[in-house]
Amino acid sequence: MNSTNAQAYAKVVENGVQAVDTVKELRSTGYRYEDVFVLAHSQDRTDRIAGTADAQEIGMKEEGMFDSLANLFRSRGDELRAKIVSMGFTEAEAAFYEKELDLGKVLVIAKKS
């Protein structure tokens, strides 16, 4: 599923290789480094894919201080949904994307600053 809203564009891909390719495609259409984010179910996998793809991770700047601190006490699923919502998606979209991440997929988000 691809989603485009006024805030951000998202694409679910099967693996890290496809995430890297998607980031490259987004860069070729004008998105900058600070506009492209990747998210996987595990933090370690997110770190590795972001490093390989030269993309951002959703952090305090995007989430805000309150949500970022609250994530320290949330389950990973709740944390992922909060991160996705912070990028401009609805709760329903966040729930859908989080379920895809549960299946081992990767979410690539592009958001113009």
C-alpha cells in the first residue's frame, strides 16, 4: 500500500534492499536527506537500513519531546504507531503500517520539510 497525504508519502516494501531502492527513487524526484525516513519493526534493523539507505530515522525532531519520552515506556507496537502518527498519518493508517512492520516489511516515508 502506498499512501500520499498532505503531510507525507509512505510506501511499504518487502525488505531492506527494496527500501534502499525506494530511497534512491525518492532522492531522484527531489527529496532531500532530511525528508526521507525508514522504519522497521526492530530498532536494530531500522538503524541498519537507515545507515545503508542514507535515510533518516524518526526521532525527537519529528515526534516532539513528549512523544519521544513517552516512547521509552511504550511497547514497540505503540511506539511504532506513535512515530507514524507523528509523520502526519491517521491512527488507522498507523495501525495498518504497524501490522505490515510486524510481518517483517519496511516502511519508507518521505515528508517535505
